[in-house]
Amino acid sequence: MARRALSGLRRYRPPPRCSNRPLVTQNQARGGLLLGFSAYLLWGVLPLYFKAIHAVGPIEIVSHRIVWSLFFLGALATVWKKWSGIRAALATPRLVMTLMLTASLIGVNWLVYIYAVVSGHVLEGSLGYYLNPLVNVLLGVVLLKERLSLFQKLAVGLAAVGVAILAAGAGSALWISLTLAATFASYGYFRKVAPVDALEGLSIETILLCPLALGYLLWVQNTGESGFLRDRTTDILLILGGAITAVPLLLFTAAARRLPYSTLGFLQYVAPSLQFLLAVLVFGEPLTTSHLICFGLIWTALVVFIVEGVRAGRASMQARREEAALSR
């Protein structure tokens, strides 16, 4: 399905946009930094929201998140006049197939993460998102046939050793970390190759997931096991799930227009770091020796990964400068 979804995407033409990216001023860069940090801050404290509605089952929470997201995104699409782009995307079968794949991936990611929070495994959830950039590297090797540098190989190796130690010491919930890392990295990859912007793409994904979500909500309501319409506070929190889902993504999209991707790369560690602190300091999850060794190796791997990225970026910039100087 993935190969079929990827082929022929060039036939779709999104609504016209300005091709020249405007120069970013210092004030815009500061604003972008604030927007990006706000997005990752909201993602980082998301466990507090899910803990507040822990009495509701994970599948029901995901279903409410999908349904109320559709209402929220629909309102935004109306205000920002995005419906023409959504209709154009829905009329492109191969693009819809790609978004069906990404919808499935993000749906599984949401479900597993909510399960991790309500079952007391926020540590494993944070580990999954720490692993995400390293899984992105592996996807580049497997899907794009990219070659790793020595330092990238070292970073991946350190992460693999850390995961193996955690699996040997207390690996019963390790599947949470691996599933979160794999689904989110795969989601990012396939969304990257799909020619559709954030609001339009997320709207279509929720449209595709909504029939399943509505069906489950109707079923659980008929069985009398629903957590909805029993407590006003819980009802309000579930309804707010739409905005809580969409707002960080929209903040991130706005930040991406104002910041270099290297800066966004550094910001991505804000969310799992906050989740790690919440797990240990607020939720009182046990931090075992295996956890400490695993996280230590992962953090070391990320430092190696970041340093290598900065080094490669500087080398590339220097090469471009030299090429420009020679062409004069």
C-alpha cells in the first residue's frame, strides 16, 4: 500500500503559493522561536491532559480526539478558506491513499501514547520520542538508500545498545517506545512526500478516521460503558481534545516558516524532556537502573547526532560559499 500511495503523487497540484520564501527578519525569527517552543511545550505537558481524563478508556479518548478535531479543523478551514484545497486533495486517489496510510499511523501513535500515559508508562512514551530522530535516520537508510557517516553510525549503535539494555532489564513496556518511535517517524516521512499542507492534511486524515471513531463512540454509548455525558468536567475536556490536538501542530507549522530546520531540530527535544520530568517528578514512575543506563545512552547518542548535524551543516555552508566565490 505504501508503494502504491507514493507513486503518482506528482499528479496532484496543491493550491498556488508564493514560491519565493520571504527573508526572515530578526523579529520574525524570535516570533518563530516562541511559536516553536510553545508547540513543543504543549506536546510536552500533554500527559497532564490525558491523566485528567484517565477514567475514560484509551480508545474512547482517541475517538473523541478525532471527532472534535474534525469540528475544530473544519472551522479553521472555513475561516482560512482551505476547503478548495481539501476538495482538490480528496479528488486525487493516490494522495488519498497516502493520507489513509498516514491517518492509520497517527491513529496508532495516538492510541499507544494515550495508553502509555493512563497506564503509568510516561517514561516509555518519552523514550519513544527521544528515539524518533534516530529512527528517522534508519528510515533514510532503508527507504532512501542514504549512507550514514561514522558519527551517525555511532549514534544509532549507542541507541540500539540502550534499547537492548532496557529490554533485558525491564522490557515489558518497551514495545510502547518502539511503536511510538516507528509510527511517528513513518508518519513524518510519508507526510513529507505528500504534497499537502498541515491543515489540509490533518483535516483529511481526521475525515478518514472519523467513521471508525463515530462508530466506536456510538457502540460504547449504547453499551453504557462510555465515559462521556457523565461528568461535566470530563465532557468539556474531551471536547477540548480537538483544539488540544490541532493547536500545537498549527503553532509548529507557523514556526517552521520562520525558523531554520536546524533550530526546530533542537526544539524537538523539549517535549520528551518535559514528559520525562513529569513521569519522574509528578507521576512518581519508578526510574530503574535499566532506565538510567538506557536514557543515558540515548542522550549520548542524541548529542553525537546533533554535533554531527551541526558539523555537516557548517561544512555544507562553507562549500556553498567557496562555490559562490569561484563563480564570481
